[in-house]
Amino acid sequence: MSDGLTHGAYTASVDTASQIITLYHDDVQHGVEVLFIEVIALFPTTSELGTSQEKRYTLLRVSKTGVGDNDSNGKEKYMTTESLKVVDPPEVLLDHFLISRLPEYLSVPSSENDECNLHVIVSIKSGICEAEMFFENVVQVAFHALGLSGQHYQVHKTSSEHSIKEFVCNILGPRAGSGIAQTALLLSGDGGIVDIINVLQSFRRPDFLQPTVGLLAMGTGNALANSAGLNGDFTRGLRSFLRGHPQNLPTFAASFSQNSQHLVDEGRRTEPLNTKENPDGIVHGAVVCSWALHASLVADSDTTEYRKFGPQRFQMAAKELLDPSDGSEPHLYSGRVTLYKKNENGQEYTEHLDRTKHMYVLATLVSNLEEKLSISPNSKPLDGQLRLVHFGAHPSDEVMRILGLAFQGGKHVLEASVGYDSIEGMRIELDEEDSHWRRICIDGKIIQVGKGGWVVIRKEMYGVVNLVVDDYS
């Protein structure tokens, strides 16, 4: 981390139209440019330099790791931290980036035995495996600059796909059930959130206190982070976490017929849904429940080889499903779909889709499945409204055209052949012989429904975590 004090303090000017901060110093002919999307935080600092009339601040920003070091989308990685001293910054900088004091959720007291209740969970293998580097080079540095030393928080690095569940079972869940305030910063994709909300369910009791969760986007699609406004800058959501506020995270519950199983280890193994902690086998989600094409492409692309390609892996898997390399026709998914809706008087009624052959069936609580993939353009951050996107049989080229419109601000929902509904829930009865076509996606987790089986999803009235969001994101 470099320090602006080696060159003295800077003065700042701001171009709000281009969202560029220019920092000047007497000894430097040309200013140092800082993009708004690079700024982590601005906070007061003290120094022996300068007069008492000067107000000095530290500006933290993320910086590029180096030319030629790019991510899977060809963008230069922002994986280091730079600290710059600024004198009397303009009001617009204070409005957008100032942290005058740490928020309460970053100042949670330790337990009686001095165990930390501020946790950082680093999902080592999420996405293209950037979480550990980002934690060490950015999060840890920012925490230290803000006065949070290693004694103030506990770091948990994942070693398997069960690590986050074990953390919740052993630490987060029992303390939440006892009413202890806790905060967890999660460096992962959507799968980390679904692990937390599922395991926490078994700890709900009268004294239960919802943990506060921050999310730094380290996955492939990062649907929740993109939809909640947490991934709109190069800090991956760290700026939002440091200056945001906790808000209830809406969830849904999915129940399955008997003999349904959780597919793990890239689909090579299965695990039972019904466990001692979850005897009913209910799976909770905060992002998406899908069947047909979407569930298949998520499942097929969930391999080590595919993950190297980042978000492009989904398009690669979709191409294979719609234009199979063996020359066969793309699969049409057989089943019956029933929607649960409410009328204008708030009374619930059922509606049956008038087709039994489907290509796309996706219910979601979020707007974006990827940064630019607006699957549900009417959805607002954490609004709690479940919406369904669906369509039936089409030629492969037409399917790709429709899905391509989702990358154009969600224009796919304007197509006459695409259904787009606000729902309270839905039931899917699957009529597929081959288990390969009976896969359901819940926030990236894949559930294989038993033969002749079904899945029912419903919005939930109460969540189990509060997600930190930022009004300025």
C-alpha cells in the first residue's frame, strides 16, 4: 500500500459529470486522477503537518495489479489498495464517500469469553478464485486503516464446499439463536448466502437475532450483489459494506417430493435433502428458483473447467443445450406449472400455465442474474416480490434471440411469447423419465427431483439475515 504522505497532502477537484477526482500537489505538474468507482472510503485523519484550520482526510482506493493482469472478462484486476492524504476535500466527496465513524455493525462487542462477533468468510474457490487475494490486499488493508486490527475480527477461509455451513452450525447460528449481535462479511458468490440462510433456519427461536451480512462479489454471476447495487464499482461491494445500512433480505422456501437429492461434486455425487437439522428437506433461497434451460445450463457449467471462463460459462453451456454437439434436437421439458397469485383484494388464487412443454421457467427475487443480464427489469432491490419469467417451445435461434434481449435492459419481457408475472409461489410437477431433465436450480445449488416428483416454492414472511446495502451505490 502506498501512502500519499510521502508526497505531502493533496488538494482535490471533482468533475461530477465524468465522476473523476483529480488530486494536486505543489510539486506535481499533473494531477493524480481517481475514478469514483475506485474509491473505498474517505475518513478524517490527524497529522502534525498543516495548520489547525486545515481538515485532513485519508482517501482509500483500489488500484490495478498491473498491466496485462486481467480477469476473465478482459478487464484489469483491481486487487491492491492505495492511501492518499487530502486536505479540505470538496463537499461532493464528503457526501459520497465520507465515513465519519464506524457503523454499529462493525463495532459489535465480543462475547463474554472474548470471542469475536465480527467475522470475515473468504470463499477460496468462488468464481475464478480471487477472494483470498482481494481479502489480503484490499479488505485487510482497509480494515486496518479504519482502526480494525486483526483482534477485532475473525477470518474463516473455506477448505471445502461445506465450510460455510459448518461456520454457521458452530458459530453464527448458535450465537444468533442466543440473541447475540453478529456481523459477517462474505467474500463469495450467491452460493455462500444460500448456505447461510439455509443453516440459520434451524436456529430460529424466540431470542433469535438476525445477523448482519455484508457481501463482496466474488462469484460468477453475482446475482444478489448486482441486483442489490453492491457490485457497481471496483471495490466489489466493500464501499457499500463500510458505509451502508442493514436491510432484511427477502427469501423463499422450496419444498420437494420424496427421493429428491442435492447434487454435489460437479454432479458426481448426491446428498439427501432431509437431514437431522432439516427433516422436511426444505431449501431456502434469496435469488432464483428455476427449471428447464436455466437450471440445466447452471448445472452443466458448474465444473472446474467451465468456471475458468467466468460468466461466459453460462453462454457456453446454453449453446451446447440448444445446439447439441451430437446433432440431436434441443430438449423440451415436460411438466405442469401452477402459479399462486393474489388478486387486487389480496386473496390468493391459482393459475395453470396452458402448456406442458417448456423451455424456460424461472422465478426470482432479484433483477439481475449477471451484471448486464436484467432477467426481471421490474424488480427493485430487496423489494420481496417474487416474479416469474417463462416461455415454451421455440427454435434454438429464437431462444438465443429472446435471451439476448435480457442483456438489453430486460427487453425480453416485452416479447409476446414470454410470460412475466408477479407471483406468491408456484408448483412444478415434472414429467421426465431422465433425471438429467429433473434438475432444479436454487441460487446455484442443484436439486435433482425424484421421478414423478414436484417442487413448490413460496415467498417467506420473515428472513434470517440483514444484508448491508448502500443508498449511494
